[in-house]
Amino acid sequence: MSYQEKQNIVNILSGLLITVIYAIIVYQRQIQGRFDLTEDFSKWGILFLIFIGVSVVARIIIQIIFHIINAIATREEKTPIEDERDKLVKLKGTRNSYYAFTSGFVLSVMGLALGMPVHWVFILFVVFGLIAEIIDNGSQIYYYRKGV
Amino acid sequence: MVLKYIITGKESEMASSTIQNNIRKLRFEADEMTQQQLADRVRVSRQTIVAIEKGNYSPSLELAFRLAHIFNTPLDQVFIYEPEDEV
């Protein structure tokens, strides 16, 4: 398995882990009555901003740990250079994730038009954001294995 | 169908089916140059050389010329274009 494939798997797992843990923490606080996300929409904004910050920091830490473990396991100190094929694979992955997130956005808006509660739009944003990330990294693994 | 297009893309099918290459043979003729040595000389990863040799990736024009330059061979002897109706 190439370095890029391993990195994509780590990205998928870390994305899932961070989102699920954060969602559980937020859900528990909602149950405890610390805030009401069905009514207080400004709280969603704060939660999203905190999530971005937490996610960035957690991913940096996970990437550092991955580099260390990978260097020990493969005995390769150098990180492979990113060449034109890697850039093309990344671009196609980003394109696929864009399709996924846009589909989620349209579905959310359609749900809103059909009378879905507003707070579900935010929940769907998180869900489709996660799906888009999985599709991004998953399709990169696919392109690395099957060809661009 | 749509999902297949999103994942594979038409261009990738063309890339793998219409352009063949002689890189493996040329490496052998160049004192059995390894894939890693070739990759280092053209500044790409070894995986990219593997993908090109397998026909899973069609390199950019610049990389194709760099490869031809390394082997001191005309480009059309490194890569062979076969139109789809002839494949």
C-alpha cells in the first residue's frame, strides 16, 4: 500500500472519529439542557466554528502520529514527493466530494421546502460534510489503485 | 452510470486504452535501470512510474518529454498512440 493510500485511510478514520466524538459531546449537552439546538440557531454557528478549530488541531496531531508510525514501520524518513499524478488524483477526489456535498445541500434545501425542521438542515450539513470527505479520500484510494 | 462517470471519468478510460508505452523495455536497455532510479531522474514517485508502465496513467506532455530525454529516444518510441477504433 502506498503512502498516499495509507494517508487517505487515516484521513477517513480521523474524520469519522472526530465528527462522531464531537457529535456525541454536543448531543449529550443538548440532552442535559445546556442549550436548545432546535431553537437557538446562533448556537449552531458557534458549534460549527468550534468544530472547525477542534478538527484542524486534531487532524494535525493525527497526521504527526501517522508520519511517526509510518516512518518507524517502513523505515523511510522522507515523505514521498507530490507529483503531477498525485495532484490529478487530489483534484478528482475534490471534484467528487464537491458533488456529494452539493447533493446534500440541495437535499437539505428540498427538505426545508417540504417542511423539515430547520435544525435538521444543520445536522444534514454535518452528515453530508462527512460523507463528502469519505468520498474525497475514498475516490482518491480508488484512483490510486485503478488508475487516473 | 452517473456514479461510474463521477468515479472513473471518461478521460481515464481513454488514457488507459489508447496510449501504450515501452518504458519497461527502455529501462531494461538502459543498464536495467530500476523504477526508483527512473522516478528520481524525472522527479516523480516510483508509484507514478509503475502506473505509467501499467497504462493506468497517461503522463503530462512535459513528463513524457522528460522520460524520452532520459532514454535519449524520440517521444514516439517511448509512447505509442493507438486511436480507439484500432485498439
